Amino acid sequence: MLTRRRVADVFVTSERHTTRLDVLFVVAVTLLLAVHLTIFVAVAVLAPVTATEARNVALLPLPVEVARALVLPFHALLLGSLFVIGRKAAGRWAGFGAMLAVLALDLRSDPLDPVYGPPTAEGGWIAASLLSAGFAILLFPRRRLLAAVLVGFASGFFAVAALALPAFLIAIALTPPEPGARHSRRKAVAAFAGVWAVPAALMQLLWVARLGPAGWVERASVFAAEFRPHPLVSWLEQDRLLFASWHFPALVTFSLAMFLFITAIIGVVRYFVIPQPDEQGPVVLRVLQRFPAGLWAAGFTMIFSSLWWGFSGGRVFVLPNLPILAAATPLITALAYRGAKWLLTVNAFWRLAAIVYLVGLILARTTQLLITLVHAFQY
């Protein structure tokens, strides 16, 4: 075994050479991480305490600076998880694009309840990091119970993250079982739900111990209010709020979003049209199983959260959807990169379209990053 490893190491080190593209990638990632850290420090030091942040800090006997600093490792987990699943979807540049997409949102687009950046003491950032780690871990069948633990804790930090549970269960049901596995899909789904319930219940017990029964009921009633009859925001108004949460004007945002979604759909279709080795079962199930479990979970999480927000009647967009916006929507960029890479191989017309798209995507994301950096110093 040791001899085989040495032979493999020699093969890898002898065949893999550093290229200019490798250097460019390292420089790009380094700059992106430097910008993230700059924004983190700027927001941690300069950003005023929002009303939501004050309520969160009041629950814990911690200074706001300490609470913000505790978010940094979770934000690092978010970036790392997005890179892993983006790289799995379409290579390392797609992983880089998923990381870069975190900065695409104008987090302060909600004037009544703004979010100043990743270091703010918001449970949404912690929930986003745990959800994104769950999406990444779900790609590895032997680690799926660990994903259940992370998603369970995420729902404790941010109640809306509980919408991810049915998304993960559907994703597990749609993916093929591991070769040689003793358990069926039904048992795998039940095991995931059971493991998820342990940290989710533990977090609620901690909230009861911290707030008391009366305080816990009052906190729960805020979330339960979404399920009572209430006026709804019109579909057009919701679209306006959606496009207001990006850095660009609505028309530019709509055009970029259309290109992004069309190319992402092409990337998704590429999964379905390419057969996988050792496929078994009905044709429809075989086709569905070609899509990675982590992306299934992220996609259904976005769908369920969109339905929830659509019926919530709320006008604040970013904060209620923060975990899903930070953990799931950046993966659309990775899928769009996958679709654009395939378009490069079709013909001259689509090759030109793909090049224009990829260049435009880089310019758009870079512009958003620069705007975010400027915003980080304006309070």
C-alpha cells in the first residue's frame, strides 16, 4: 500500500506543473479573501448596531465586538463550503465564482432593517455557514449524518433554516444509495430526520433555559405569526424588492439575472443528459440521480424559502432570507459557469456568447465587490 502511494505521489508531482492560470487563480482567491477580511474588520469596527443585532446580543452576555468576532470562523466555513460544492459542479473557477457571489447582494437594501456585512452578530450568518457546509457534505454519502447535525443546529440559530430539512430529505431520496450500503433510501431519510431533530431540539431547550418558558413562547410567536391570516405583498412588489437587493439598477439587474439563470439552466441540463456509470432503476429516477445531492438540497431550499417569503407578507427581503441568500443562491453562479463552459464547445456563435458571458460575469461580480468594499466604509 505504501509503495502504491509513493508511485501515485510521484505521478502527481511529475505530471502536474504550475501554469499561469494557477498563479492567476491563487492571486484572485487571495484578493477575494483580503477583501472579505477588509469588509469584516471595517464592519466589525465601524458599523452601528442594528435593532435586530441588538436583540440578538441582548440574548447573550457578550459585548457586540466579541459577538461579531465569533462570526468570523463561521464566515470562513461559508466561503470554504461554497468553494467545495462550486468546484464539484464545474471546477475551481466555479468555486471561486460561488465565493464571489456572496458579495453580489446589497445587504443594506432594506432601509428599515439593514445588514452591514458578514461580521454582524446575526444568527443568519451562522445558519448560512452551517447550511452551506451541509450542502457540501451531502456530496459524500458516508458523511450525510454530519450534514444532518449541521442543518439541525442551523435551524436553532435561525428558524427559517428549518425549511431546509424537507429539501435535504428530498435530495437524499433522489440520490442513489452508496454501493454496498445496508440501508434503503427510506431508512436513510428517516436517519437523517432523526439525527436532525437532536440538535434542533437541543437548541430549543437552550433557548428555553435562557429565555424562560414565557420568553420562549413570545419568541416562537414571532415566527408563528407567518402562518396566521395576514395581507400579502403583491407579486410585482416582491419583484421590486428582489431587484432592489442587488447593487445595480433594476433593469441592469434583470438583464444580468436573465443571462445568469439561462446559463445556469444549461448547466443543470448538462447533468441530466450525461449518463453516469452503473446507473440502475427506472429511466426517470436514473436521470434525476445524475444531479448531485448537495445541489438538489440547495435548489429545494431556495424553492421552499421563496414560497415561504412569498406568503409571509413581509417587505424586508434580505434579513429574513439571509441564510438561503448566502448559502444557496451563490451556487447559481457555479452552475452558470458550468453551462458557459459547455457553450464554448458548441460552435462559433455560442463560443462567442459564452466568452461574452464569462467576461461579463467577471466584470459584474468585480464591480459588485468594489461597491461592497466602498459601502463597508460608509455609515
